[in-house]
Amino acid sequence: MIESVLYRLLRKGYQARIADTGREALEMIRDVDLVLLDLDLPDIEGVEACRRLRASGTTPVIAFAASGREPDRVLALQAGADDCVTKSCPRRRSWPGSRR
């Protein structure tokens, strides 16, 4: 999913970088205008990473939680995320002449 978001941002003319871990994201925070934070991190609890990002400054944080994990969304908002949205897979499009 992140590669798709990165591609779209770059295509629209934004500068964007990917941090593969929470620690890497925390190191980048000084150099960015917005953080898109996946709560499923390999090294740090996502909500804890959100808390640390918020404590390090006022950079806006939008968190992404797995579909169906409402408690994660609430915890991210309580940890200081400006918003928390659900990660979801796009629906398969029905093309003219195709069968579903």
C-alpha cells in the first residue's frame, strides 16, 4: 500500500520518503511537513511511535489502522494523531463487458 501512496504523492509533485521502521520515522521527523504513519510497525508499537512523534513537535500525523481495528484508531487519536483512517484494499472495478 505504501508504495502506491508514495507513487501518487510523487506524481502530484510532492517530495516524499518512506521510513521502513518506527525508529527511522522518528529520526526523519525534523525534516518533514506531514507524517503518514502505519500503526503496524516492525520495531515499535504504532501508538507509541505516534506518541513520540507528537512529543517531538507539531508536525501533523495521520495514522493508518488495519480495517476492523477500531480500538487502534481510538488509541492513535488519544496518542496525538491528527486523524486516523482505515487501511483498506480498493474494490475491484467492474469494467464494461466484464463479468463479476
